Amino acid sequence: MIEPIRRSTLEERKKWLAEAHYNVFQLKAEQVYIDLLTDSGTGAMSDRQWSELMLGDESYAGATSFYKFEAMAKKIFGMPYFIPTHQGRAAENVLFSYLVKEGNVIPGNAHFDTTKGHIESRKAKAIDVTTDEAKDTQKEVPFKGNVSLEKLEKVLVENKGNVPFMVLTVTNNTVGGQPVSMKNIKDTCALCHKYGVPVVMDSARFAENAYFIKTREEGYADKTIKEIALEMYKDADAMTMSAKKDGVVNMGGFIGTRNKEWYEGAKLFCIPFEGYVTYGGMNGRDLNALAQGLDENTEFDMLHTRIHQVQYLASLLDEYGIPYQRPAGGHAIFVDADKVLTDVPKEEFPAQTLTCELYLEAGIRACEIGYMLADRDPVTRENRFGGLDLLRMAIPRRVYTDNHMKVIAAALKNVYDRRKTITRGVAIEWEAPLMRHFTVQLKRLG
Ligand code: F0G
């Protein structure tokens, strides 16, 4: 599908951004020239996926579409039980409703915001156990998404009997789409199992993670992406999946597990929240498109083409000396806003400010993955300034050309060149108590 191209003037963008309270989530899509807000649900489906839509079986129970999806999921992840849900956070909602109790502690390598939201809204605690290497954006290491086994063990020891599971996110979105090595996946599962704690893999970008294992980890160069994916999930107890990313569908998700008891428990929450267990919030036709998308997106050529486009954008930023989380991640480039807008204090949200500047410059909508997204500490209500403050430019799958990458890089260079003139950021005028970044209203300072 092709979208009409819409250009705008600086004056128009100034007006629209002010109306959006300096929060790019509040912009209308038609006010955006190149949309890098997310790679979630924004990919272009293939001819085969579109064909599958026509074969959708919309039976309420036992649709052939469910069995087509289930067979593909079993083949790729090697788990016996699958429950569809309408998207990733719905999978979290269903599974966590069964597993998370007030006061629980759930370690993870940088939980995604909805994952953290589903934990904290149940009055449980999410503890980040990502390797410290991820914090240094300029350090080039191949698997920056890894779990720190020392940090994880400390949490497991200190909270014995109170950890219902651990969340292992592949790739690690929050620290920059950074992969987790096969060795780290296996070591993490082994350590958790030693303490009797199951592992739930948050799998939104599992195929990109498998690509990085194939291209960066010794011993995997000759394995297929499908063989690697199967091995990644061998020791995991369950998975939640946002199929909007590596399933290359516009909407969809699922839960997978090896544990029959969990399957039965989750089913009880799926029915009231999502619908009967053979459709779980999805149309039959969309389950078909998902089965096809999973198959295609676990082929090397597809992943190679996609990840190379992201790396091409990174190479342009290298030419201009713009700092980003190195090496380039799978689905996006994460610009280190703290290192670009050095005069904007953290209390004025540098990465959020950079999203505004990039939009004003060229109508490009990126996304803050930083202090705004980090929300406040649920107990102290203080802003969480401890992590990275990044501007994420997510690249939708099969949508933009390399020429778009050039436009994006040039726009960012223009902002970078005038960075010393940007000394003030934004201030919060209104915010929601949880997941504030979607709806926060800001004012521009200075
Ligand atoms: N887990 C990860 C790692 C994610 O990146 C997301 C969504 C989810 C879970 C939730 O899935 O959106 O289908 O409900 N990430 C999107 C993003 C929104 O832009 O990174 P969902």
C-alpha cells in the first residue's frame, strides 16, 4: 500500500506541535512527513500475507485460521500451547493476571513500558537487570541487550519465593533494540531455573535477535534463522508476543507456553478479556496473515535487508558525527539526546525536546525513549532520571526507501548543527499517573 506524500511548512508544524502540547503522540498522522514513531503495526504486508486474508476462517470456535497460526507458532518456537491475543500488551494482561500478585518482584532486562505497567499496576515491582554495558552508548559490544547474571542472581536470592517469573526481552527495545546472545539466553534460563523461577520471553523482535546471533555469535553462522529461533526458546517456559513487530502484521499478539497449568490458568483470563481461546481478539484472516508473516520474517534475506537499512541510516549519522546507541540496533536508531542537547538539563527532558526539534525541522516524527517514558517511581513519585535519554527513530518494515534514510539523516544533521542554540527544553503541564508519555501535555521553555 502506498500513502500519499504530505509536505508541510515550518509555520504549519509550529502550530500543529503547539496544538499537540509538544507531544508527538498527539499529532495527526497527516501532519507527519516521515513517521518513525514506531515499527509496531506499521510494516507493509507482503503479497502472500494479503492473499492469506482472503482465506480467513471467521468461525467463532476452532477456525482453520487458528490451527494455521498454531502450527506455524509451534514450528518456530517449539512450544505446545498458544493463545492468540489482540496485541502484545493484551498477552501480558492475560498472562500476568494469572501470574502476578501484589508485592511480587519481577526482574527483567529493561522491561518495556507496557510490561512494566502491567507489573506495577498489580502493585508488584519490576527490577532492571540489564548489563551495565548498555548504559554507555558509545561502547561497541555485540550483545548490549544481555542480562547481567550477577544482578539477576542478587534479585533471585534477595526475593526467594516472591519471584513468579523473570522477563527476558529479545531484542531489548528500551536500551536500543540491542540483542541478547544465545549464551546469555541459556545462562539466564539456567540461573532462573536453579532458583525455581520460570522465564517468560518478551518476544516482539525475536527474529531480529536471531539475525544478530547468526551474524555476531560464534557457532551460528551456518544455522538458519528458524533453527536459531527454536534454540532460543528451548529453555524458556513461556513467551508473550507483540506480533505487530516481527510478525509483520498491523495488529496481533499471542502467548506461548510449555506449562499446561499456565496455559489453563491464562485461558481463564483470555476468555473474558480477549475472547474465546481460538481467536483471542483476532480476526481469522489476521491469524492467517500472522502465520504467513512469521514464516517470511524468519528468513535471512528479509531480515538482512531490513537490518541493513537501519545500519545504512547509522552510517549516515556516523558521517555527521551524531552520537547514537552503538552498534545500530535491529529496528531503530536511538540517538543519545543527552550528548546532543548538552545544554538542556535533564529536568527539562532533552530527548523529548529533540523529538520536537526533529519534527519542526522536517516533519519527521520520532519517539522519546527516555526520562518521560521512564515515568515516576511508583513509591517516591520522583522522576526516574537514572536510565538513558534517547530519541528513537524506528524504521517500519518494508515501508521506506534508502532515500528516506538520507532525508532523515540530513534533517537530524541540521538540528545537530544548531544544537548549541537549544538551551531550554520542556516542562510538564499535565500527566497521567501511569504510562504518561502517550498523553502528557508539555510547554516549551525559553
Ligand atoms: N514488548 C516489547 C519489547 C515492545 O516493544 C512492545 C511494544 C510490547 C511488548 C507491547 O506490544 O504494542 O503489541 O501491545 N512496543 C511498541 C514500540 C509499542 O513502539 O516499541 P503491543
